[in-house]
Amino acid sequence: MKAIEVQLREGMARQGISGDAAEQIITSITSFALYGFPESHAASFALLAYASAYLKAHHPAAFYAALLNNQPMGFYHPATIVGDAARHGQVIRPADVNHSDWLCVIEADGAVRLGLRYVRGLREEAGRLMEGLRPFSSADDLVGRAGLHRDELARLAELGALESLGLERRAALWEIEKAVRPSGLLYAGLGAAPALSPLRPMTPTEELVADYEGMGLSLGPHPMTFHRAQLDRLGVARAADLRGMRDGRPVRVAGAVVVRQRPGTAKGVVFLNLEDESGLANVVVPPPLFQRSRLTLVNEPFLWVEGTLEHREGVISVRAGRIHPLSHRLRQIPSHDFH
């Protein structure tokens, strides 16, 4: 600004503008510079917020498909995005070798099909090649034509991406192993190998763990669903129920920690987003509690919190008084931490 001001004064002087007129022009420009920066940001963010809200309300399939196709981005992880889609009635179907492109697509009935890009360890060139080779008629056909590595085939199988071939996850793993081993074909031809998989199907909890390990998200039940009976006994409220509770009452909430924030302007206060099967709960952690519970708060993927419910200008949050870890088979949940 100082350098520009020097140039401006010199230019105005050449045009015969000096004295009070020049000072008034410079004061106006300086004043607007101090205000215009936050104004322009506010205007741009307002436009983004409005456009996003409009798309989510009127074109939800395009909205969610676009968000999923442009990851990593934004504040929330894809696991939270697909959970939000489910709570708003948008159908998202799992990745499948016969139905998925590399990117997420909108199917004819308006559902979003998860793209193969979400299968961890799957090469993009391999995933895009599969688009042109499908349909596949069997595990043997997939192994023979797709040119996939053994670990890629196993990952697709354990994620349920061979369901269109009529194969449950462990049955798919069995068929893939038979197909990639020459001895498997030999024994199958001699009738020495069992026609059907002897492996028991995955339980819902095992499928959940496989989904998070293989994709970082799950289209099945939310992890907190498996804790709901225990949480009900503890008097833990669902996130969606907080709006109907009175301000100032004691409350307990629990969920997967999807956001941890400690803004420099918040004087040491930490803000959490806990996600359960019904939505997100905002938790405010005062500095003394953060210091006492730092390791639990930073390292535990699931928490349950005792605190006081607060309603402030339409925003509902829980001011934490105690924080407890919540054991779960999932030991890691994607989260946006201190960025």
C-alpha cells in the first residue's frame, strides 16, 4: 500500500490533483482496503454457501457425487459425506466391478454409484481399464481379463465389489484365490476342491472394519449403531435429539470424532464434532479440561462426553465437563484435526 500510495500521489500531481482533494482520495482508498478484504471474502463465501445449499436441496445426487469425486477437499472426510447423504435420503451404492467407473457416477434412478477410486491400493489405470472390459461373468473372468494384481483382487473381494457376480465377501476371496493359483484350477477340474466356499460370511462388524480399512468409509450401518444399546443404558442422547432438549440441562453425547479444532483466537478452547448414526453434535472443551484429557481427546477415535447443553443463536452445542474413551473394534476413524 505504501509503494502504491507513492505512485498514486505522483500520478495525481501530474494531473493537477493535490492538497485536500488528493488526501481525500487516498483516505477513501485506504479505508476501503481495510474493509474491502473481509467484505470480498464474505461475499465469496456467501455465494459458495448459497450455491452448495441450493445444489444439496435440489440436485443432491450431483452435489454428493461432485464432493466425492473431488476429494481430498474441504472440512469433512468422505466417510462423513456419505453418512450425511444417507440421513438426507440420497442413495449411494457400493463400488462394484460390473457397475462402477473410476469416478463416482449418477445412475439412471438417481442413485450415486461409488467409484473404484475409493478402493485403496487399486491403480487408477487398472480401474479405468475395467470400465471398458466389463461386464465380468465370474471371478475367473475377472482374474483372466482385468490384469489386476493379486492384492488388488483381494481388496475388491473383501470390500464386496464382486457382489454382482453373486459372491459374498469371503466367498469372493475364496474364488479369487482359486482363480489366481494354477493348483486351484487343477483341483477344481478334478473335483477335489469344494464347489462352494467353506468360509463363513463376514459379520456386519467385520464388514464395517473391512470397509474402513479398504476405503476409509462404509455404506453400511454407522459405527455407533453397534454401541446404541450400551449408550441407551448410559443415558447418552443421539445428536438428532439435542434440538428438542432444553438449554442448560445436563446431557451425555457420544460419537466418532470427525473434527478437532483449536483456533488461535479461541483462547485455548477446543471444538469437537462427534458423529453418530443420527448426525453431528458440537462439543466445546474448556482449556482446563483439554489439559486434563489431552491424550484421550487427541488419540481416541470414539468418545462419550458428559456436559451441559447450550442453545446459542440457533447453534446447539455441549459444553464438556468430562470426556471418556469409547472402545470400538475400529481403532482409527478419518478426522479433520487441528487444520
